[in-house]
Amino acid sequence: QVHLVESGGGLVQPGESLRLSCTASGRFYNIGWYRHGSGSQREWVATITPLGSAHYADSVKDRFTISLDAAKTTVYLQMNDLKPEDTAVYYCNARTISKSREGYWGQGTQVTVHS
């Protein structure tokens, strides 16, 4: 029902910034970002509801900001003061009433933080 396409990843040095985008086709009640680093399990990063209620993992709190555009079709993740431990594939996830547990997933976008 919901198709997700992420973009905005890349290679940056520590302390620099990136902004990830995820455009959704279809309606959702919750959308956010997860990441999967090499040798680790996928972890939750941040989520936001269409009404604007946002939540963050402790590891990115005060550095990352999640937001939705006015049309509620695109979610952004502004990533500031990036650290090497932020290196991962970042995935967009959207949850609907019919698929509230696992949600829908995008293909992922690579973020690499390295000197």
C-alpha cells in the first residue's frame, strides 16, 4: 500500500551534516527512520506522527531532527554533528492500520562518516 523511497545519504567527515529524505506514496499514521550499521542489528533512530509528535533515540537526541513536509508525504532527517558511529544504512519506515506492527520499508540509503 505504501511505497517509500529514501535519498540524501553520502560520505561526510565527522562534525558535518546531512539531510535524508523519504517520500511516501500512500497514507500512514507513523513514519520514521531506522539504521543498520555493519555488524549490528537494525536500530530505531526517530519517528514522527502526521500531527507532529516526534521521538528520538538517545544516541541521536540533540543532534538529529525529524520533520514532515506540509503535504505529509515526505519525512526528513536532519543529521548534524555526525559521528563515525552514525555510519549505517538508513531506512525509512511507515506504519498503517493494516500493517501496524512491521510497517513498510524503503530500500535504504548509505551514510558514511569518516575522516
